[in-house]
Amino acid sequence: MTTPWGEPVLSRFPEDPRDRLRAWDASDEYLLRHLAERRTPLSGTVVVVGDRWGALVTALAAHRPTQITDSWLGQEATRANLARNGVEPGTVRLLTTQDAPPERIDVLLVRVPKSLALLEDQLLRLAPSVHADTVVAGTGMVKEIHTSTLKLFERILGPTRTSLAERKARLIFCTPDPSLVRPPNPWPYRYTLPGDVGAVSGRTVVNHAGVFCADRLDIGTRFFLRHLPAGRDGGRVVDLGCGNGVVGTAMALADPKAEVLFVDESFQAVASAQDTYRANDVSGQAEFRVGDGLTGVPAGSVDLVLNNPPFHSHQATTDATAWRMFTGARRTLRPGGELWVVGNRHLGHHVRLRRLFGNSEVVASDPKFVILRAVRR
């Protein structure tokens, strides 16, 4: 990536030589170019929110920025990119969206997230640290910045305007108003499940901002909950890509002897899963882990993996994440262990499962979704 501060070499995480997606885009370049051209003072506490693969903090490392991210993969990419470019450990402070933000922020740079809810939550959390002289600038691709995005900045921080578009990217400029009366933070959000979703019917779900379908039960998960494995007696179960944890919680309620591992690469998701599990007074053993799928889980140690894999990475459509989840499941399942997958019919997960496991059968289907079962031989 070419920047006014040099040309850092960047990669996504985990690194895959077949992946042609870059670790930055035109919006990152636009923001960095703007900061240099306007000679924006990058002194005091510089905070970068939503830096997807560490491109911004790597370029600005000389200013000792703090990065705040919801993505474990993004944080690992940042660590790798900083090391790759010779940045000393500790130069950039790495925080998650669940950590307390710095008490004072002098420069706030925001890479607009896909989730408007996550943006709302983060701006409300950061607002008390922003003062009248704080430089606030956001960036994103044109398709990511909407009127609702600008209204959030304006409602929470102060008067907001946008730049002209360049290479399909746009900047956001906000002038903080310390006298602004901000609304209370509505996150995390709680709701009660309907009465037709198996073991979790009528139970409570807790969603932190940014988790998929944060204000309601999505139809794919609803379908999955109605057809989860029954009649099991204990064993180690993984809710892989757990989101708010409702699937793993359902298994724990149906089988109190089960040991359930909730895992997701989103810090917000794992916090949601933990809160959902606790809100329902579930007995049994549970573990909550933020990480890259089943990396670190011992081979042959799992009896059942439940998975609703994503097919987007930010704005890119890709099956890379699903494939890593499936291969991780095969490695960690014991002989006779099962992987259950729900997904849109058109995604063709059965082809990948047959290639990997040598088998795949349909458990249930409707016009939109299919639930597949593959057995580790």
C-alpha cells in the first residue's frame, strides 16, 4: 500500500497465497492521503476504530495509535502486519470493542463498519472521551456510507459533513460538540424467543451491537433450532461461529450433560453468547472462546459441531471461511462425530462436505434453507 508515510507490506489473516483480496482499500488510502495533505496534527491520543486488517495503524505507527476492533482475525492481522513492517511491539495499543476506551481522545479515525448498530455502540462508548478540539474523521466506501451513518455521527458527536467521492470512497468530517445531549446506549439488546424453536422457546437472548440479526431471530437460525440433534447424552459440543450463542444454549438446555464450546472471531459475538447462556441459568459446562474457528482445539476431541457459516467477508462474497470451518470440524471431531450445517440452499455446502468427509445427508430442508449432516469416519 502506498501512503504518505511509506509503503507498508500488508496481508490479511490467516494468510492464504490464493486469496487475491487486499488488506486495504481505497477508503484507507483516501483517509491517509487526506491526513497528510491537510497536515492534520496527529498528536496526543490517536484512536483508530474498525481498522479491518491493520492498514491504518501500520501506516500511522509512528504516532503510537490505539486500535479498537471487534475482529480477532483483524487484530491478529494487525499484529502480523506491524511485525512485518518492523514496528516494535507495544508501539500500537490493541483494544477490542469490549475493552474500556482511552479516557481522552485527541484524534478519532473511524473505518465505518458494515453494522450501523456497531457504529452506534462504539460512538456512544467513545463520546465521553472526545473533547471540542478532537479531530474526528471517518472513511468508507460510498456503498457503506448512508444518510443514517451521517445522522449517527451528528446525533452522538456533533455537526457532520462528507467529502466528495474518490475512487468510490468517501470521507466523513465531524466537529465535536461537548454540549450535545447524547441518547443512552441501547446495547446490549435483550429479547424473548418465540415459542416454536425447541429447547430455547420463550428464553432470553442477549445481543451486543454488531452481532448478526441483533434485534431478532434470523430465519436460518430459527430453522436450525427446530431441527437440532436430539436424544444425545453428554459429549463435547461446539457452537462454531456462535453469534449470540442461541444454538449452543439450546443444546445445553436439551442435554445438561453436554460440554459446550462457544467460539467466534467476533468479540461482540462471544460476549453475547456468554450473556445469553448466563441469562437462561443453564446448568452444565460451557467454555467461551474468541478465535479463528477451531484452531487450538485438540484433534479428535469433539463429538458434535453445529455451524451456520457466513458467506461474506465484509463486502466480499467468499466460501473461504466456511471451508476453514468445515476442515477444522473434520480435524477436531472424533470418529463417528458429526458436523451439522445450516445454510442457504444455493450455497452448495453438500458438495464441500462430501469432498471433505466422504458423505453428506439432508436432515431437513425448506424452499430457502437446508440442514446437512456429515459424519467423521
